[in-house]
Amino acid sequence: MKKESHDLTRVYRTSELVYSAYKRCRCGSGLAYPKSIEDPYYFWGCGYIMSTDIKFRPINKPIGPFDAGIILDEKGVQHDASFSFVFHEIAKEIPTSTTRPCEELVHARVCNKRKSKS
């Protein structure tokens, strides 16, 4: 199975993303990247932007090739554009610590309880 390329326009389901254990975007959402990415030069991005079909634009110029700066969505909320794997050590989520959206965690707990009773 071939891994996907850098498709920055795709909207991901939260189940398709790996979230950070602690680090969050300036908007409050957890940082994430697609599970299918194995590129060591990829980046952590705002999980909300990656999982929502929302229009956004850059509000400042990138500092360098691995920094996309800050972006502004159509509602006027600022988001961190990216944290490169090369320059940032961000811990991946673990069962006891994640920045994954609460809705998905609640659903997972209900599913796990149902499975364990049967």
C-alpha cells in the first residue's frame, strides 16, 4: 500500500489523525498530523484546520522554509500553521494524555465499554 503524498487540501476525519499528547494550537485545538504520513519532513498542524473544511489565509510571512507562520480562518480565529518534525519535538498522544477532541474520546469510551461487556 502506497502512503499518500503531501495533500494539504484534504479534510481528514479525526480518526485519521495522530494528535499530540500536550501541545495545542493557539486556538486551543490539539496539534495533529495524518496517520498515513511517514515523511520525516512533514509537520504538526492545527487539528481543527485539518479536520474542518474551513477557509483560511496566512496573516504573516513564513520565517523560513519549515515555518508556515500563522493563519487566520474565516471566523477571525488565529491558528498555528505548522511545527516541522525536523525542528520541533512534540510528543504523540498516548491513552492517558491526548489533545484529541472530546467528542471522539466520549464515543471511544462508549464503544470500549460495549465491547468489554460482551
